[in-house]
Amino acid sequence: MAIGFLRPTKRVIDCPAIYKNIKSEFKHIKDGAEIFAVVKANGYGHGAVKVAEVARQAGATGFCVSLLDEAVELRKSGITEPIIVLGVVDPIFTNILVEYDISCAAVSMEWLEMAAASLEAGHGERLKIHVKIDSGMGRLGLRTADEMKEVVAFLEKHKEFEIEGLFTHFAKADSKDTSYVDLQKERFEEALTIFPDDIRYIHTANSATALWHDHWRSNLIRLGASMYGINPSGSELASPYELKQAMSVVTEVVQMKLVPAGESLSYGATYQTTEDEWIATLPIGYADGLLRSFQGFKLLLDGKRVPIVGRICMDQCMIRLDKPVPIGTIVTIFGEDEESHEMISFQEGAEYIGTINYELPCILSERVPLVYKNEGSLDKYEAN
Ligand SMILES: *Cc1c(COP(=O)(O)O)cnc(C)c1O
């Protein structure tokens, strides 16, 4: 895929923000738990390899991804720390897991049996697994005590598996209402009584659990959203420490024109000028991840909010200004405007189109290049 290096639209990643968000979490931890940085989906759109390098400098001792391909990408880029694939790896690929020393989720008895068969066909290697308990997410893992006992008995016989972890995932740790977390805790407590007590990693904490539940029972935290400066609760709960949004999406004005009153703009001619209006064209559209539903959303130009007018096209959109600006004037779509320090959070964008803040950085297309700011001497920065 062609990346738009020769076009002024880009994702700017503030490396110190990621570094400080992780440092802040370390300061928040009281019992020496480890942090594994979650860099699935290309690091939530921030670039998996770069984020992993920054996270490592901030003290992360391992990484989590969703796909086996993502794990292999990290290994090929020189990451040597533990990597866990949280999604289901097709058991026919146990050879790749072993070859690259990648750990993966073991989600069911069926998966273990298939993986055992696949390992048997190999050369007596051992596979590192993290057994997943479905305590109420309903997505992956073992649900009943009987299933868990069956797995424990199976793993006692099958020494080709090394149980490196036992884990679960909370569905509602980002809410004021803790009753569902409490139910899941109760179920995971039961799982803990069934499995051996010498398992290296017990992990239950995503960002929300780390922020608002003291990473309950975890000696490893799977830190995703908050590392990128995204509040997992949206606006429901305040973070105990400042989360700094690491990504900005910026572009530049490529054409400036005065459109007379009564003219229409963009596809469908849905917007009519009511007076002579200064209209600027921006080289970003829905193929870049600026969804059509952002029509009307206000962007930042010279510290002021300016609305997107007319439909958003595949590659371009238009904004209305009070006065003309030079070609090349910077426009911030998300993130901080460097001059004025005004800020558009992903949360604000998410509320505008009726989604969650996680989704917006993830849907930016590969076409929008990633640029990293201040990646050198990160150790001079402190926690927020
Ligand atoms: C994505 C994911 C995480 C990270 O969640 P955040 O809310 O981004 O911190 C942790 N655990 C699992 C199983 C995940 O899929």
C-alpha cells in the first residue's frame, strides 16, 4: 500500500506522552507488578514497533498483541521480551509460536488438543501458554469448574505445554457500577483454586482495571488505552493521574477560496453558503479514517475551532473560515495544536459520531504516515 509521505496529512506521535503515561502507571502500582504494553492493531494506530520501543524504555517488560502476525512483526524488529498473543492462534501454527518464542492464549480443551497434535508433529518443543478464563466477558476462555479441572488434568500429562500464565478479562472495569466486576472477580477466584499456585503470571488487568481496581490480583498488567492517553471509561471516570493523548492528526490547507453566497459544496450539494464564505480544502477524507459522520465537526486552525462543511469525500474535505489563510496553514483534526495548546481529544470526536475513543486512532488508514516526535532521551521525562 502506498503511504502518503508526499502529502501533508500525518499522524504525529508524542513519544514522551506514551513514556509518561506508563511511568505514571508504574508510580500508581504499589506491589511491583509488571507492565506488558498492549500493541495490537499496530499499537492502536500509533505504530506497534515504535510504541514497543518507547514502552520498553519506560519499563514495560513484555508485550501483548492480538494476532500471531503482530507478534512475529515485533520479533522481526528485534524485540526480545516476552510476547503474548491474546487472540486465538490457529493450532496448526504452534511451530511458528515455538520458533519465535511467542506465548499464546489457551482458550479451550479443543484448542489444547489440536495444539498438542500439532506439537507432536514437531520436534518435542515446549509451547508457552496463558490459560484464559471466561469469567463473564463471554468471548474466549474456560467457563466451568469442570472444564478447568479437565484442562488441569490434561496439562499435568502434557508437558509439551508450559503454563506461563492464567488470566481473565473484565467487561466492565471502566464503570462506576462495580457489580459486574465483583461477579467476575468471584469467578476468577474460583479458577485460582483449581489451577496450580506456582504459575508465573496471573493477569486480570487491562487499563481500566489498572486505573480503578488496583490491577486486582495481577502481577502483570496488560496496559493498552491508558498508555496512549486514552481514558478507557470515556468520560465516566476520572483517571487517578493525568493521561496525555499521544496522537495528533494534522494536515495543511491546500486550497483557499471565497465562495459566493448561495453556492453549494461537496457531493450531494448538502451545504449552501449563506454569505460569501472563505472555504479551505484539506487533503484528508474517509479513506484516511476521517469518517463521513464527522461532517460538521470542528477542527483547530490557529487555535480556533472551524467546522467541516459539506460531505467528507474519500480523500478531501472542506472547512469554513472567517478569513483567508495561506496555503500550508496547519489544521489539527485530533490532538494538540502546537501553537495555541488547544486540544481536540479522541473522546470529543467519539462523542460527536457516537462511538468510543478507542476506535478513532484504530481506524486511521495506513495511508496516513506516522511521524514520531521527541523519541530521543526519554529518560529525562517523569511521570505525569
Ligand atoms: C485489548 C486488550 C487489553 C488492553 O485493553 P485496554 O483497555 O486498551 O487497556 C487487555 N487485555 C485483553 C485481553 C485485550 O484484548
